[in-house]
Amino acid sequence: MDMDLRDLELLDATAEAGSLTAAAERLFVSQPALSQRLTRLEARLGMALFDRKGRRLVPNAAGRRMLVAARHVLGELESATRDLREIRDGRDRRVRFTAQCSTTLPWLPPVLRAFRAREPDIEVRIEAVPDDAPIPALLADRIDVALVTKPDLQMDRVSLTRLFDDEMMAVVPAGHPWASRAHLTARDFDGADLVLYEFYDQKRIPSMPLPIPAGARPARITLMPVVTDLVVEMVAGGQGATVLPNWAAAPYVASHGLALVRMGAQPLTRTWFCATRTGPRPPHVEAFVEELMGRLGSPHASAVSANS
């Protein structure tokens, strides 16, 4: 796609201002020049990006899609420029952190309090990572520390410290037939309706394996945004079962009339790791990792390779 930074700025400014005249003032160019640029851009794309509604230019479906990409790129460039300025001035004193399955983080405030007491001059940024894929973001130096559990093809390129295991549980209304079961098998899931986070979309490449026993064949899978409250409300409303880690589901059991059921005679567990780039860590990053391990690490937590 033939686009440059000025095209992205044009999209953002026009959508924000609602007219080419106002957008031109923001970008310090003439209105005719901006109008010609938009005409050329739409010609290259083969479609209009804005509809005129009264005196305003409003992004249409194509324009809204391009606007998402434009604002993402512009935001990344702004962030990178700020980071480079801090590096240049010797003020690169921050920890950028992200966590997979980050909708329920009750353990995070104590970690932040302890770290800030220890390193009051260090900024901690909680970063959102596109597609819930922190390993590529770590390798690209967009984050410094990640809490990870899902497999990634590049995990052997980062340093992993094992923290803890959690158990994945089936979550159903208290009156559901599964609620009285000691544990479920793959056959129990055959023909079942499930409500799952959208990152389990099997059309993704690569796709995440479904969090159910191997060989199970559910009937319908409803994909939801990664918002635990929303998924829980769907389950409580009888729209299907879901699968959540025990620590994420437990707070909803009493308030929403739910039951947690083990999947398999043996617990279906995941292992969580603290991931950083390989090599020596800056002292402030090392301090954050130590606080994270102190809060979440098991007594036998240790550094491991991704292939162990």
C-alpha cells in the first residue's frame, strides 16, 4: 500500500477536525494542497475514505478502518520519539510491563507499591500489546518485562523465569448439570456451547488451542472481547460455559451464582513465566523483576529455558 506519514497525518487531522480547512490549519499546509493529497490517496486506494454530512467530512467504513491503522502508527512514532529523547538525555528510567490474560490483575497494585517504595524515581508503564503477543513486543524493545503463559514460536529467544502454575476450570451456572461433577472429560464438551475470549478464534493464524480437553468437539463457540466481567455475565445468563483460571473465576462464584468444575481427573494447569530479554538487565528492571517474583514466584521458582 502506497502511503506515507503525511497521508496518516491527513487522515487523523481530517477525522478529528471534520473539514479539510480545519485540518490544513492543524497541519500548517494550505487547504488546496491537503485536498489534492486526499484526492490522490483515495485514487490510489480505489475508494473514498470520507462522506460529507452537511458541512462535515465523516470517515466512512473504509476511512474508519484506515484511521485505526493511522492512529496506531502515529501513536507508536510519538512514543518512540519520546523514548529516544529520554535516552538521549539520559532519562531512560522506566519499566514497560505487560501481562497476558490481563483482565484480572489483583496482585499488581502490591507489586507496584513495593517497587515504587524501592525505586521512587522509576516510572512503570503498563503497556497494551497488540494481539496479546508480548514475546515479539519484548524482542522489538517495546516492553521490558512480560508475564506470559501462552506458547510462542520465539520463546527460546528470551529469558524465562518460572513463577507459578494455575488451574484452568470450567465455569457454569450453579444449577448446570456439570456443577455436581467431580471432573469433566472431553466427551462432556461434545455438543456444548462455550463462551471464550476472542484470542481463541480458530481462524487466527496462528490460532490458540482451545482451553478444553484434547479431542473435545463443542457445538458453538461465542467469542467475546477480553473482558472477564462480560464473559462471566454471559455464562451467568445461560449463554454457555466458559474456561477461566481458578484465581480469575473464584471472585465471581458467590456474586453470580457460578460453579467451578475441574477438567480432567488431573488438574489442567498452565505455567506462568516472567519474560525479559536475554543478557544483563538494567538495575531498575532487575528490581521490578525481583518484586514480581517475590509476589508471584513459588518457593522453587527458577530461570528455565523455553525448551525445558
